[in-house]
Amino acid sequence: MRKRTLKRGLTGFWWFTLAFLYLPLAVVVLFSFNASNSAASFTGFSWRWYHQLMGNEQILSAFANSMVLAIVSSVIALGIGCLIGYGMYRHRHRKLGWLIVLIYLPIVLPDIVFGISEMAFFVQVHRLTGLFQPGLGTMIIAHVTFQIPFVALIVYSRFVGLDPTLFEAAKDLYATPAKRVIHFMLPTIKPALISAFFLSFTLSVDDFVISFFTAGPESATLPIYIWGAIKKGVSPEINAIATLMIGAVAIAAIISLMFSRRRQA
Amino acid sequence: MSYAGVTPSARSRAMVRESRHLLFTVAPGATWIVIFLVLPSAYLMGVAFMTNGPYGLPEMPLSLASFERLAGFGFLGWSPGNLYTLLRSLWQTLVSTGLVVLVAYPIAYYISTCREKWRPIMLLLVVVPSWTNQVIRTFGWMNLLAPGTPLSGLAEGLGLIPPNMGLYPSNFAVTLGLVYNFLPFMVLPLYAAFEKLDTAQVEAAQDLYASPVRAFWHAVFPQTLPGLLAGIVLVAIPAFGMYVIPELLGGGKGMMLGNLVANQFSGGANWPLGAAGAILMLIATFVGLFAMRRIGKRLGGGEEVVI
Amino acid sequence: MTINKTALALSVGAALLAGSVQAQENKLYLFNWTEYMDPAIIEAFEEAHDVEVVQNYFNSLPEMLSKLQAGGVSQYDIIVPSNYYVPRLIETGLVQKLDKSKIPNFANVMEQFQDPAFDPGAEYTAPYQWGTTGVVYNTETFPDAPKSWSLLFDPEVNPDHPFALMGDGQVSLGGACAYLGHGYDCTDPEGWKEAARLLIDTKGRDNFSGFTDGTPALQQLARGVTHVGLSYNGDYLFFKDEDPESFATLDFMIPDEGAEMWVDSMMVTSEAPNPDMAHKFIDFILDAEVGAQLSNYNYYASPNAAAEPYLDEVLTQPPVQPSEADMERLRFTPSLEGESLQIFQQLWSEVQSR
């Protein structure tokens, strides 16, 4: 009897929490269709803010920057992170404490310290050498830096999960290390590579603080543009871009759900 | 080991090859992190020990002035502003982490009691909002808590806030934003702990102790502790250094350490002071991590706390 | 395949690093306040000189300065700071002297702007627009609003309606100084301290909503989020014209205790990628008709004497041209340096953190 009350209470709490999680997003979506620019009352349905978006070159270029940044940084991080992941696995019996510390550093460092360090450093190096002009280049560098650890850890854990005898078999099968990499290693860790790429991509698109401090005048990403628009106080247009981004996330969620379903089946 | 029976020279050659392999795989990434993170952080720490120039940029000679400023000593004698900021950061971290635990614990338990085919979907539902950008999520709360909205009207009707003022901007809005932002970080490790719960132990405890509270305390809670600790680390550390949420939801009243640091780098304010603040934040981060590790180890259970 | 991809990515990355230096030949980078430039002027300039103008915007001077320090100095050609930031930009070496031989239209500039106090001889600056910072308030909420800073600082005048102060600390502190009778442009540490205390008390009031920059403050007022705030005369008229309905109940006022008058100037950064084009642009803006077009667009007073015949009527009356009585009470925000700048920074950071 008491157990059932508990369960019922928990179910109620679950729905309440879901409402808490989705209410702010729902409000953004709702008000993106608001006919007036009031933030407090919904006065009627309209596509007005979306039309306004379409003609906005800054938003389009911010979108392009976000995509270039996410794709290029993820690809670089995938290459470098993959190598580290494999190195960590292959040499896991050695004392690699310093490497572990190094790899966890980008993860535990507070965003703001990360971003400001990079900014101060790039500014100083730029002053001395003329390299690292703030812009997409510096942002890519910063993003790769925080993506490497995640790629390395995912790849490492995939290797650890493999049967060690597989490696011996591969050694017998393929004569050269290059062939081993192409025909055995890459196919085996493909799922890890795919999930590492998507995680890197998500981390990059999601980042605001580090991008904000390493960006140059022409490299504003969508989050930076939205931040500027919030600070400027123009609201309904932000709702519209934000809704498009929420839509993209919802699609990603549905896809990932379908994948997990299929895996179960 | 595997080299037994091989001649010494072959053995050392193999070792050289292994070392070269290690270098080839690990060096690119390690170098990258050293150049683009360790070096910049070291530079920032150096800045903290420099003098604040007339327009806020670091200058020689070296000095401890920025730490004195951080502690509140300036041209005008001691002032408590930075102390307020620090205490506010600690308080917000404490309260929001506590609230996150209070919400996440039952939610994680509830998910683990549901039918197996529903669990991934439920977890996904909890996590999906955090896939949207932090700035957008926070903007959602700005819309929801602004003056004139139903929630603000309700709070006003209950006499919780002064008339005409919304729930945002306020310290309450910052707490809410933090809880919202970090909830999934707590639910996931707790769920992992609940899923592995040893039911035999729980049933034995139910027979042993009369009250369900005691059964929970002795059999369930200890088993979920590693997950709880992992969650606390994942929530408290980033919350302490938060920048976006207090900036957008605090409205000038909710400044936290992250904002103090960032402000010093804008408008030519004071780079060395900002760098000193960053060092304080780093110390707090590492103390937090270290403490969690110690507690985690003492609790044993063989389970190492994530991170 | 991954290796190929990595190589590709690396080369793309390298190209990006190197590429940011080149490809700026035919571009002019303008770093300006938001809503301050007529797009038609930009188009006309692009056509006349076969160049692409890239605009970036800031909401406050501290924001502008920090962007410049964080590498912007080599990426923007022209910046448009206000008078009190000019000396510190010159002293930190972030700007370069103008070559007046390339700016024949400088002769159009009114006499008082040819030799301003903040830049003797106008060696570095060419005036863009000038204006005032005043109190914008809701006339329905405050039908008998006093012409005074008390609308912001006296809890008895405004006990329970949300209000905002200016994000730029020097303006907010100046307002508090003026209210306390030390004058808007006070710099004496005792006066400042008292003003800072007033700001801290004001922040502690329940209906204080935050520190907001000038342009966003108007958005908040228009949407009813706040009922009093600080903003600029031209922006007020600009947005009133765009949204007459929301602005019908908003009014702009210059407090009798004194307030801010400012001049925004065009300056060329010291490492400008395209200084020649920057000079051409400045000359273009100082043309009589273009100068008038600019003022007619953004509702600010023109420092261009030759532009006068082309100005709309609204630009010849308050609030664009303040009344004579108001004019006497307007002051420049003091430009700070050395110890006084540091004292100000400390006081302001104290205000922010309480």
C-alpha cells in the first residue's frame, strides 16, 4: 500500500520535473510565433520573426561559422585524440600518470579560466609574432583542445573492451602495420569513432564561453550572435533562431532514440 | 614477460621501438594540450603576479598587488566587495548543488524502477534539454521569469516578490538557472548507481530493519554514494565558475566569481586581478577534486569516482 | 581514410590561420555602436570605392576597448569611440594619427569640433555625431516626473517601479554625483565615494533591475520591463520613429542637476589593415550631404557645418538640439587616467559586486 503511494508520488514528481525541463524551451518556441514583440503576452500567430531571420546576413554567416568550426575542429580532434587513445591502450601497463593528468586538464578546467587563458595567450603571442590573429583559426585551436580528451577516452575505452587475442590474430593476418590499421583497427573502432565525432561536434556547437573569448570580429558563431542579440535587447528574433536550434536538437534526439531502439531489437 | 628468452640487445631494441611507438601516438596530442592549454594557463598565472598598468594591462615589475586587491585591499582601504562575490559564489554552488541532488535522486530512482524498455527514452528526455545551447536555455528562463509573465504574477500574488518586479533578474533566478543547467549531470551518474543496485542486499535490509527509512539508509544509500559523489563533482565545479547564467539572470545583483574574473578582462579593467581570480578558481577546483577523490577512496567499494 | 581527412583538416586549419591576414585588400572593417549607421550610406560608399564594408557593433565603450585589446586593433580599420575614451586610446597606442591631407572634407567640421579638449588639434579624431545621455521614463507611470535624477535615485519618488542604470560605470557614477550635488563631471575621490555608496544603496532597492547599456535600455522600456532608464537622445527618437505605439508613453529628459553630453569620433586603429580606405571613408562621412543623411537617419546632431542646409527639421529642436538652459548643464564625461582611473575601477567593481 505504502509502496504504491510512493510510486504514485514519484510519477507525479517525474512529470513535474519534465515540465520544469521543457517549459523554458516551450516558451521560446511559442514566442517565436508571436505576432507582437511583447515578451509577456501572446497576441497571435505569425511567421514575422522567421521572415526577418531569412534576410539577416549576420545570422547566416554566424551559422556558417558554427558549422565550419564544429566540423574542422572535430575532424582534427578525432585524428589526434584517436592516436592518444590507442597509445594509452597499448602502453597501459606503463606509468602514464602525467598523461592522464594532461588529458583530464581540459575537462576539469573551468570554462572561463580556459577561455581567458587562451585569449591572453593568443593576444600576447600575436603581439610578439603576428601569429594567431583572433578569428576562426584561434577558435578551432581552442575547440580541438577541449575535444581531444573526449575522443581519446572514448577510443581508449573501446580498445579496452576488445578481446586482446584479436590483436594477436590481426598481427598474423596482416603483414604490415599500415594494413593492420586499415583493415583491422579502423573497422573495429568505427562505432567509437562515430560517437567521438558526434560528441566533439556537439561540444563545439554547444560551447559559448570559450568561443566568446577566442573569437575575432568576423568569426561570431550562433551562440555568440544570440548572446549579442540578448545583450542588445531584441527579443523575438532570438526566439526564432533559438527555435530552429531547438528543432535541430529535437531531430538529433529522435534519431538517437531510433538508434537505441534498433540496438535493443 | 613476453621478451623472456630473447637476447638482451633484441630486448632493448624492442623497448626502443615501443618507446618510439608511444611517442608517435601520444606526442601530437600531448604537445597540442601543452602548447595550447598548459602554456596559456601558465602565462595567465604569471600575469597574476604582474603589476596592473595604467590601462589595465599587465606590466613589470612583479608584485603581489593583485592578490591584495582580490582580498579587498585597494586605494581606498579594505572593502568587502570581492568577499561578497566569493561568498555568493560559494552559496549559489552549495544551494544549487543541494537542490539538484534533491530533484535528481528521486528521478534517477524512479527511472531505474520503470520498465526496461522505457528507461533509455526517459534518460534521453532528461538529457535532451542540455543539448541545446546554454545561452538559449538561459534565455528561455529570461522569458519565463520576466515581469508580467504568469509565473511572476503568481509570485507577486503570493507576496514573494515586490510588485511590478519579475522573478528575473534576481539571485533566485540564478539559482534556478543553475539547477536547470546541471540537473542531467546528476541524474546520469545516480541512475547508473541505481541500476547496479544489489537488490538482494536491499531485501535483506528490509528484513533486518523494521523501518523503510533505516533500510534505505543502510542498504540503498551507501550503494548510490559513488554515483552521488560523481554527480556532485560534475555539478559543483562548473557551477562555482559559472559565467553565463549570473550574467544573464542576475541583473547586476548576482555577480559570481566567474563574472568578477571576466569583468577584469573587459574594458581595460585589470588583467592581473582577473588572473588572480582565475588562480583562486583553479585552487577551488583542485581542492574539490582532491576532496572528492579522498572521500571516494575512503568509502572504498572498489568503485573509483569518475574523473 | 581518417588520415586523409586529418591531413585535409590540418591544411584547412593552416589555411585559416594564415588566411586571416590576406584577403582583406578590398574590405573595410568598421567597428561602431549599434543602430548608428545608415545602410544606404554604406552601400553608396561600397559602390563609389569598389570595397566591401564589414560592420561590427558594440553596445558600450568598455566592450569596445576590450575587443580592441583582445586583438581587434589589427582587425578593425575604423572605430567610433566617445570623447572620454579618446585619450586612453591614444595613450595605449591603439590608434594612429589622421592624415588630414587625405580628408579634404575635414574643413566642413564645425569650429568647436576642430580643436576639441579631448584631442587638441583633432590630430587623431574626426567627429561623427554628438548627443546627450538623459533619463527616459514612462509618462503613464510618472505623470508628474520631476526633471531630476531623483527619478532614479530617490526611493520616495519611485518606490516600486523597476528601473535600470547605465552599464558604463562612468555614466552611472556621474549621474549619482550630479544627484548628490557634486556635478556630473566630478572626479574628486570623496565625491566619488559618496556617489558609489549611493549606487550601492540604489542597487539594494527591490525595484532595481540592473545595469543596462543605452540601446537595450530603450528596448526594456518599450516592452515595459522597466519604467525608468538611461539612454541617448538620438536612439530614443530613432526607436520612437520605428515603433511609435510603444514609445507614445515614453519621454526623454535631461535632469536639472546636469547630465552627459558626448561627441563620438571616427578614429583609425594603429594596426588597421586598410588605413587608406579608412581615410576615404572618414572623408566620405564628412561630406555635407552624406553628413546630413547620417543625422537624418540616426537622429543625432551633426558636427558638420556644411550639412546644416540638408538637415530635417526634427534635428534642429530638442531633444536633438538641447534647449539653451539644458545646454548649460551638460558636461563631458571626464576622461580618466593613472590613479584616478584605478580608483574609479575599484569603486565601480565594488558597486558591481554588492
